[in-house]
Amino acid sequence: MASELNFSGHIEGPNGLLYVEREGNPAGPSILFVHGLGGTTNAYQTLVSGLEEFDLVRFDWSGHGRSAVPKSTSIDLYVDDCKAVISHFGLGRIILVGHSLGGLISLHLASKIPHAIAALVLFGPVWPPPAGGQAALASRAAAVRQGGMASVADAVISNAFATGSLRERLGEVALAREMLTRQHPEGYALAIEALKDSSVPQLKAIVAPTKVLSGEEDKVSTVETGKSLASGIGEHAEQILLPGVGHWYMLEASAKCTEIIKSVVM
């Protein structure tokens, strides 16, 4: 870690306590990180040392990591979690960074408060699933409730990383598995159901410069998904292809992720 935490603890959120970490330069541009399904604040730890000139704010959204597990949730409620963090710290124009399901949450947030977002960086954002995908998600939620996180962890991890990463990035794979297996099963299942029932964000309402990263081996958020999303946002959105990368962008291509985040403020 390159900087000391300025804040580490819980704040009041709309669905219970939210765990938040803030570090870096309080006078620098603010970055709000939104992790994905099965992630925590630690999903972005590999980027911290390269971004110490920024005001870095990470949190575990409801039901994940060290935040409280709500009775129910939805994409809109996860957006409310983001708004609670922004309000608590009085963040101004922010660089919004979202991964996977956190990317979908970020898209909804950016469409609802467009002028509060200075730039948007999305790592493999997922999209509301078709009927077949909804059925698969419902089955995974049921499996987790019945058998716990261990019942799905290895299959999820194997599907998420690129072939080379599974073979060569053993520490990063272990970190992703640790985050996943530490999740509360009900919090994870609720998040799966939130994705299953999610809606398409109002892309044309997003006015911030947007970078959409697509791993060429990403089976969760495909290159075609990223292309369609960037096109839907408009000419201020750009898709960036990353060869040899699966779905865990921050763990498989941390230097490139840091470079792209920095590029949006140049």
C-alpha cells in the first residue's frame, strides 16, 4: 500500500451500514470505485500504488464484504449506496470506476446524476441478461443459498480469468477466490437476483467521457457487449480492447487499468 488510510470504517447507508476506505491525496481528483459481484474494496488494491495522487474512495456495497446484509436489494438500491458514500464525504465531480456488476451500477448512477460524474471508466461491465441468463442466475442464487459460497466459487473463478492468468497469475486468482468465498451467501444471492431483475440504464443521459475496457478473453462481459455499450453511449465513449485478459481486469492488467484511469484526467 502506497498511502495511509484517511478513513476506514462504517457509515450509514440506505440499506444498513456500509464499509468504506478512503486514502490517497484528499486534495486530488476523487475516484469512486464500485466493485463487482463477489468483490470487495480489495478488488482494487492492485491499483492503489499507481493512483496515490488521487482521492481514492472504495466501499463494499450492501450485502458484500464488511457491509450489512439487507433484507432485499436491487440495482437502484446499490445506486443509493453509491449516493450515500458521495454524500457522506461531500465528493464533488468524481471519476467513477466500475467493474462487472459494479459497471452496470455505475452506468445507472452516471445516468441519474450525470453532471456529478467527471469521467467514467468501466472494466467489463455486465448487461441485463436475456431469459436464458436469468434462469442461470436464479439457479446460482439457489445453489449458494443451499450450499454456501464453496458450491460455486471454483466454477466462477475458472470462468472469469483468461487461460494464461489461471496458469500464471496464481496470487491474483487466489485473491479473487478469497474475496468470493468470504462473501455472505445471502448477500451474494441477493446481488445475483438484482442482476437477474436489472434494467437497461439510460445511456443517452450519460454525458461524461467514458472508457469501456473489454478483455478479449472475457466470457462474462464480451467484446461485443462492450462495443454495443460504447456505441449506445455515443461519441464520447471509447472501447479499449485488452488481449490476454479475462474478466478480472484489475488483477490481470493492473498497470493498463491504472494508465487508463489516469488518461481521463489528462
